[in-house]
Amino acid sequence: MDEVEILLVEDNPADVELTLRALKKNNIANKVVIVGDGEEALDFIFARGSYSTRSTNELPKVILLDLKLPKVSGLEVLAEIKGNPKTRMIPIVVLTSSKEEKDIVESYKLGVNSYIVKPVDFDKFIDSVKDIGMYWLLVNQSPF
């Protein structure tokens, strides 16, 4: 797949809008797929359920993952993706409001590539998203 794809896993509509605005403001308007809970994220990645017709060969270049999600938690999503040989190399950036040390430690134990606490200030958030986009989409050499 030539088109860069970002999977945004976020249940808060305001945070989705903020992230999309930050991506657009930084000219990172690549194909963004938005899912609202952990179960839907796993269905998308593994082409299950309503995504069963999607090719599993078209993996996202980066996943922006909130931890506090309905149905399946972000940590469970992280564990399943990183525990599967076909998907473990997808870069996952946890983008969450949780500053809890146990969440940070557990995320790294499960193989997260980066852990970013959402800044409350919009300008700082825009800068964070710019840095994420620049690194994971342009600088980092993807195995896919």
C-alpha cells in the first residue's frame, strides 16, 4: 500500500476532532481511519467483523492508541497487536491522558513504541502530533 495510513483509536469525539485538526494543521492529512473502541480496533487490524472484507496485507503505518477505551482496553489492544507476529512491527504510539506509572510501565512491557500524555494546551498538542507524524510517517523506516 503506497498510501500512508494512521489508525486512530479514540472514544472521545472531542479528542478525535482535536487530533484530526492537529494532523491537518501539520499537513499530515494522510488516510486516517478512526475507530471508537478497542474491539473495533482489533477487528480493523485483523480484518474481522465489519472489517472482514479488508485485506490484512494493508496494515497502518502507525497506530495512535488511547488507553481508556470501552469494550477492550488500550492495553489489551496493544498486547494483542504486539503479540501477533504479523502485526507486532506496526508502530504504536499511546496517546492518552493517563500519567499513571503502571500504565506507562505496562505499555512498554507490552511493546509500545512511544507513550505520550495528551497535553491539555492545544498548541502543545499540535506540536506533539506534528512530532509524531514527522517521525513515524516520514523519518522512520517502516518494515511494510
